Amino acid sequence: MALPGQPSPSPRTEPLVSVVIATHNRPAALREALRSVLGQTVEDWEAIVVGDACRPDTAATVAAFGDGRVSYIDLPVNFGEQSGPNNIGFARARGRFVAILNHDDIWFPDHLAATTGWAEATGADVVIARGAVVRPRSDAGGEIRTAIFGAGKHGFYDPVITAGFGSAQLVRRTALERLGGWRPASRCFCESSQDWLFRAWRKGAIIATMPHLTVLKLHSGERRGSYVQDDAQEQKDLVDAMAAPDALRVKILDGAAEPDRIRSLTYFRRRFLATLGIHPRARTFRRGYARGGFLAMLREVRGLSPLPEREPEPKEMLSRYRAGSEDD
């Protein structure tokens, strides 16, 4: 309570959306992701950038924007994949909604306006925006080739046909307590983002799919050495092109491949297995990878060292910290 003659203290305002961005040593890509956040038509947001034991240039990239809505926390030990940093971001989020943005993906300027509006219109716990996976170009002047994701059935998530990658997900913060965070990739047979959606669906979450293209996914696992080179020219060109968003959407959709058709018998068989708790996407991954094998493949393509198979002993930790102190 304020004393007589003194102004009342301002309440701690909660933003409409908390944007969680996990990152690891790709400051050029992160810069373009943040540019796409700052370009949103909705301005009532906070962005929580969670570094997975990053170099100092990541902190400098965030600070260079000079925007109080953007905060940065760096984890002292490398988790090695997105689930850990995302869960830290979820815990720190204050917004009515929480949106995920991978550091190598970008949003159209109306992404937050569209997804929050769709959540309010449908009453959904989770909204999946329509997105496009942008394939690597064979040359600088080549046509954009894409694959569209995020389609549902009758406007809602279907475990057989819906792929809702992290950058397309928006969830009510109050629902996160019930739905929980992301599981570590080592415990998943498919991507952590798809594993989370499937578990949310199994828990009875209302997951709406939005028929509006607002997300571009530039998969680092399709770009060899992406974490070594940190070349974000593709992202920069696309963010620049969002000055005319609908013209860019036309170009993206013109380059989209036709979606795969699923036969009715195959669909009903997969849907039945989904009701038993077997994710259709996980079944495909099991045929190609052991548990955690997909992540190992991605790290090799990206140019990252393999994750350790076990936690280090005290002597190994001491050696690591000594080596780190000698580099400072």
C-alpha cells in the first residue's frame, strides 16, 4: 500500500505471450529469429532466450537489440538439445500464452496475432500454426522448395497426419502445468516436439490447427555443418522478404510439394495404434533409429560433437573445469 501523497506502485504486468527461444552458438541465425519476433504486429510479448552453454557472442547478439522485452539466460552446462532449455524457458514464462521459436526458424509478422486469436476463438489449450519446411537451395538463385506442415483433421490435431514442429506451437501457460514439459530427446523415439504434442493429446488437451501460413522452418539437420558455419543468409533473405508477407507466402506455396496421401486402411490402423499409446511417427523412427539415434545423426550433420553416453565422474568434471579456466 502506498503512503499518503505517494503514487501507487505499478503492478507487475504480464505480457500476452512469452516467446521461448533455445539457442546454442548460432548467433547469426538467432539474430534473424529475433528480428522476426521484433517484427510482430503484436507488441505485447516477452522473449526468453535460453543459451545452452553458449559462447559470449550469443549474449552480445541479444544485447545488441537493446529491447527490454528480450532477456537472456545461459545454462552453465551444455544440455545438448532443445528440451532442457525449452523447459527452463517455460518455467520463467509470465505470459498468458507461451510460444516456441527455434533459433534457426522465423515467423511471419502476424504469427503471434494469428495464433493467440485462434486460441481465443477455439478455446484450445494448444494451437499449431501452418508452417513450411524450407529445403536447402542448390544454388543462390534457385527456386524455393518447401513442404507444408501443421494440417489437422476438421481443424484439430490428428496424431496420424499432424506434424506440429516447435516453432509452430503456442500453448496456454495455465495448461503447461497439466501437460508438462518436453521429454529429453534420449527418451523419445521421434522429435521431442512431436512427442510432446502426442502426450498432450493423450492427456485430453484441445489442440487446434490453424489454416494460416505463419512459420518457416529451416531445418539445421538438412544443412551440413550449420553449427560450424552459422551462415544465416537464407534466414536474412526471408526476413527481409517479409516486408511483403503475402507475396512471400505465394512464393512459398508455389514451391510446395504435394502432400503424401494415406490410404484409408493405413490411416485407421495407425489411428487405432495411437489410441493405444503408440505414436505413428515414433513407429517410423523406430525402423530407422534406436532411441536417441535421431539426435546423434542430427549432431553429426550439424558439426557438433557426440553427446556423452553417461554422466561424467568428478575427476572428468574437474578436468573440464580446469580446461575452461585456462581458456579464460
